[in-house]
Amino acid sequence: MHESHDAPADTATLVPDEDAPPRKPFNARGSFVSRCPECRLPRLNCLCPYRVTAESRVRFWLLTHPLEHYKPTNTGRLIGDILPDTQVFTWYRTEPDPRLLALLDDARFAPFIIFPDDQADYAERVVGPDAVEEALAASRIPVFLLLDGTWRQARRIFRRSPYLDRLPVLPLKTRRLSRYRLRKAASSEHLCTAEVAVELLRLSGDLDASGALDDYFEVFNESYASSRRHHQIEAPTAAMRRLLARR
Ligand SMILES: [Zn+2]
């Protein structure tokens, strides 16, 4: 949810067309790099050999800002590689995805929106980790709804999606510092989307899945950063070796 941290939410109205669907594919730094069509990383250090799957008691649904889909540095997509039950929805301000609305009404699932508890106006919706345990005890599948975009985009999604207003809000409390190196962050205390998922899996006791996603994120991060320096990783890192051993 916090891929980068460009501005506080209250300046969002200064950018009226931010939510418009992109008119052309992402075209910025790195556009002319030769990329793997599968993982979209530069071919120099492709991520595909390290892709593994894991099982978890919880699920993730991503509500992804349209501008985020085209960015190869998006880490939300890593979650679906490791956990195939992950669902990804594109957020549009004017029309919610009917598939998401149907899932939100499905009694098998207990969805939680992952968001900070720093504003008073939704304090009554804030729950703690025990609510996840209660859902499991009631034989419901806890689902973590992640708002995937910049910090400002995530705030916008949260504030402008009335169909999310009834969901409990689960703030993620962690001391982990971000290792994400591909975008500038205002603070190392802001985790990127994949790191948030790693911590939520740990919180829900899915330690194997948490470890696999953590390693996969680390390999993604290292591989991408190395390719930007035109450096090919020769010897597998510890995270690479752990992932290869799972295959
Ligand atoms: Zn690849």
C-alpha cells in the first residue's frame, strides 16, 4: 500500500485527473530495457527461476490504483506469484469492480482493510490482530484488503470508496524497516506492499508463506537494483538458495 510517499492525502484534490485510466503504457525510466515478458524484470537478473508457491490460512485481495498496474517496480504483484489465491482488482473512482462487491458479500470471507488508525473519524472500525484469530475460529477465511498504490493514492482509495466503509480497519503495527530500494520513500518506516503482506502473514501465523514471500521480495529487490547498475548477480544469495530449494 505504501509504495512511495509523495504527499499527504489532503493535497490529493490538487491532482484532479490522477484517477483517470492511463492512456498509454508506463513510459519512464527503464522503458527501453530488455525485459523478461513473465516477471517484467530486466533480463539481466530475471526473477522467474525463484518463483515458488506457498499455502496460507489467510488471503489477500489487492485494490490497485490504475497507474500502479503498469509499473514494473510494483511489489503488490509479487504476492499473487507466491499465493495463487490472491485477487487483484483495479480501483476506479466511479465504478467499483462487481467481482469485488460480490466477494465482499461472501460469508466465507472475513475481509479486513489494511490501513493506519491515525484519523478519528473511523476509529470505531479499527480492530486488532485478535479479530483475525476470531475469524479463523469461526471458520471464516481472513482476507487482507491491501490498497496498492502510492501513499496518496491509497488514501484516496480509502476515502473515496463507499463500499469499503463497512469493513473493519486493521492497522499494521510493526518495527520492521523497509528494505525496498527501487523508489524513494519519505521514511524507512513505510513498508511497500509486499513487505506489508510479509508482516500480515507473520501476524496470522503463516510463517512458511511469510518466509517465502520475504525471500521472493528480497530477490526481486536485489535483482532489480543490480540490473539498474548493469550488474549481473553471479553467486546466488541466501534468499535465492532458499527459494531454489523449495522448487
Ligand atoms: Zn522472468
